[in-house]
Amino acid sequence: MKKITIVPAETEDLPELLRMARTAFIQAFTIGNKPENVEHYLNEAFTLPQFEKEFETPSSYFFLAISEDKIIGYLKVNETPSQTDIHDPESLEIARLYVLEEFLGRGVGPELLNFAIELAKQKAKKYLWLGVWEKNARAIRFYEKNGLRKFGSHPFPFGDEVQTDYLMRIDF
């Protein structure tokens, strides 16, 4: 695989980002979930109007992992007040970190995570946190391997179910 570059997303990137994000979400969450719940969530959270709204939010930032002019992963981080749960001005939330399945295990995830950690440090945050589905063992192992630790959980509405996300963090 060629070099990975991480760049801030631009408005014109949103259609391609949305296609990649929908694909990565389907790859990550189809197994273990009802298809209708996956479809419902995609139609709620992974639409162009929703991405445009999130992109225009002043305290949310999208970054793209690019290889050979193709978006292969992305990162969305939130500062307060856009955070989903904690709302601590001393923290930075990873709202999303997705990599296309064909690029898993090739260092893209660690590059995006390290980018987020460095961004949090540059912004003088005391810790970085995220929520991860309790049944996503691969992601949990990845985050634990990279220094994040569970510190709580929260409910996550997903279609006609309420699932549990573990809250994980790394302190600086």
C-alpha cells in the first residue's frame, strides 16, 4: 500500500466521504445486527444532509485518510459542545474512526488514532475518549492495544434496539 496522508475534509469531499463511510459502516456493523436496524441508522446518520450539518458544526472536524487519491478511512472528532456524552472542555471525542475493510491491519487505524491523540494534545486537552459498541471486539482490542481504557458505558439507540457502547479514554 502506498503512503497514507491525513488531511482535513473539504466541502467538496463530502459525497465521496459519505460513500466510503456508508461502506465502512456496513462492513463493521452488518454482522450481529438486524439488517433493518443497519438500514435505519444509515438513513438517519449517513446521509449527505446529515454529513453537511455535522461538517458545518464549528466544534466538529472531519479528517480523511487518503491513499492513491482514494479515501480509505476517516476520523471525526468533537470538542464541546458537540460531544455526544461527556461534554468536558478538557477532552476531545473521537465520534467516528472508520477504515475500509480491505485496509484493516495495514496501519490506517493507528495513523488516524495517533493523529487524533496529537490533535488533542495540540489543543491542550487532558484526555481523548470515544464510545465503541460492546460487541465490536476487534475495535475494543485495537483501542486497548493503543492505550485506551474502559471507564464507563452508555446506551446507544440503534433502530428498534438500545445497544451498549463502552466509553474508553486515554489520558495525557
